[in-house]
Amino acid sequence: MSVTAPLRLTTAGGVGEGKSTLIGRLLLDLSLSNGREAERGEGVDIDVAYRYFATAKRRFIIADSPRQEQYARNLVSGIANADAMVLLVDVTKGLAPATRRHLELARLLGIRQSIAFVNKMDLVGYARAALQNLDLDGLEAIPGSALHGDMVVARGEALAWYKGPTLLERLESFRACSEQAAAGPLRFPVQLVSRPFAGQSRGYAGRIESGCVLAGTRVRVLPGGTQTVVRKILAHGAARDIAVAGDTVSLVLADEVNAARGDLIADAAQPPRQASALEVTLVWLGHEPLRGGGRYVVQHAARRTLATVESDGPLGAHDIGQARIALHAPLFVDAYDAVRATGALTVIDEATDQAVGAGLVR
């Protein structure tokens, strides 16, 4: 089995486009169970199911968002860590306005690898013209039938005129964001601080969101600003020489520092910027519109702080706009295009503890 990083996928498309049928066909043709595991983020009301499978080339995690009445909320939840998106398009209907909206939202949230699976080709006699007549907004398209399995895992015989890859072959060629993020500056949000026995050094556990780290790497611990050196990297209790973006590890530092859950261990030479106010692109997810000038909680990486949010115009459910956030305590951020994990934040309703917005730092 390859050690390539798992590829995290999200699906999108309207009611009746065939998302569940496609996922079921994919797993069935790979002789896997069609079970699913629902996960809920801390303080975030979501309905996203995660399915796991692997081929000889790589592992996959698929996030599916079945509840259409909260589709934008679920899509944002599903692509929070997604590497690629499979957009389902019914060949008899084309790319619907709501589906275009899903594509726009996914692109805004940083998905650069998207593919359209043009489904239900069996309903148009597998005709090439039916595919050519679609306006797919520049997307790469794979024609097929989720119901019959054409071009999902196997090629089938009905689409001999199509010479491109099957859906699975194309997915195997995509790159995981963690592979790309490894080239960025080190960003390691602390999730847990181990309490060692006497004579042992503390360990700081979490997932490397960007960059890589080796024993001897010089780091800065924020918000305190203390600089030190990584003395040891541990994964499942064993020492490692190097860890890269996507790895979950514990870091043992050369010096005792006053760090806790929510703090950030960063590249000493390329730290994120400290900000008490932010300009963000805000995707509004709440049922109630944004209260301009209202107080909310902002979740950034593993840290939370109170904040006041003001937008350029009214923002209701599923709207996207520009906003200014005044933070009660400073955060250490990057531009979203530079480092995804430290360039994104969640706006949470203080009263209900529910996520009502997703912000991208400009």
C-alpha cells in the first residue's frame, strides 16, 4: 500500500443528481461496505457523513452532505479539509443554478481540484452530443452512469467514444492539500499538552497544518513569542526524524515554555501576523441574518475569542460578503490563499454555540 497522503473528497449537486448512487456504486465496485460514519464538529451543527476506502494507489475519505435544506452549511463543513470536489450533474438537466452556487462556494473556499461527473448518460443513449451541449463552467467532465457503473470504476462498453479516465482513475491522480502544504511555513496548532512524569519533558500534540519540522528546527511559540528548538518528534510513542503537513505528532521542545491548548507553534523565521482586527470574506450559514456590530465567538485553529462582526451589507443564509472583525484578543493569522488552516475561521453564535459563518482572511 502506498504511503501517499489520503485524499479528502467532497461531493456536491442538487436533489436527484445521484450523489448517493455514485458513492454506493464506487464502494460496491470496489467490493467495500457502504457503511458511513457521521461526525460532528465541536460546537458545529452539521450533517456530514464520511466514508473511507482505499485502492492500491491511495486512501480516500469522502464527505457527503445529504441534508439539502442546510446544504451551504454542510458543504462548508464537508470541505473544511477537502482536497477535491466531485460535482454531480444530471445530463438531462445540465448544471443547475443551485449547483453553480455550490461550485462557486467550493472555489471560494479553496478547492482547486474539481471534476464534473455527468451522470445518467444511459437516459440519453450515451450520446456524445448530450455531453457537448452542456455548459460546465470550464470543469473537466467525465460522462457516465452511476446506476449502471459506466466510467465510475470500470469503463463499461457503452461509452467507447470517451477516451478519458474513469472517475476513480482521475481521483487517484489528484494531489492531497497536505502534500502541497508541506512546502509552506510551519504551522502547528497545539491541541493537547502531555503532563509527563518527573524528569520527562512535556509534549505538545496536534496536527501539522503547514510546512514540515525536523529535530533542530527553530520555532516560535505564540502568543507568548518564545523561541526555542524542536528536540524530538514523536508519533504513536516512537521517535521520528521528520514530520510534514497532515501528520499528527507530539513535539518535545528544547526549553520549557508556557504553552497550552490553542497556542500555535510556528516557523521562527516566517511567523504568522498578529491581528486584533481582520478583513475577511464571510460565508453566512446562520438561519438568522448577521447582526451588524453584534458580538460573536470566533474559532481560529484551536483558539477561541470574542469578536464584533460588521459587514459591508446585509448577510442572510448562504450569502457571501465582505466583513470586518474586531477581536477581543489577538489571533495569529495568515492569508487564506497562503496557509489554509490559519487563514480560515468560524463565526459562532455566542448564545447557541452554533456555527453561523465561515471567514477567509484576506
